[in-house]
Amino acid sequence: MRLSEFRRALGDEFGEAYGRVLTSDLVLPSLGGRTAQEALDDGLPARDVWLALCVETDVPDSRRHGAGLPAARS
């Protein structure tokens, strides 16, 4: 997952404004007590950060994998 895909998944799941708040304010115990933004800044893979955020916010499994990918071209 690229950072752009992370941002797209975040916006799709939570909305742009709330997604930014979650990224900067929600502490994720599974990432060593860092926020998503801190974890990304520290070089953790965006996919790992996305999945940790999903676990912490109870996003259903069906909406976790493949999130943030652009729609297939016809």
C-alpha cells in the first residue's frame, strides 16, 4: 500500500476531515503507542499503519483489504 492509497482508504472509510483527526490524534497501542502519522513518519509501511488503524476503530474485515486501491479501468 502506498501512502496515496492509505490516504484514499482513510478518506473513503472515515471521510477526509475525520480521517485526518484519527491519523494525528488516535494513539495506536499496536504501533508502540504512536499515532498513525507518527508511525508513518517513522517509516512504518502504510499497510501496517492502515491495518492497525482498522483494528483500533473496529473497521470490519471486509473493508480492510484492498481499501485505497483505484477503481479498475474498463
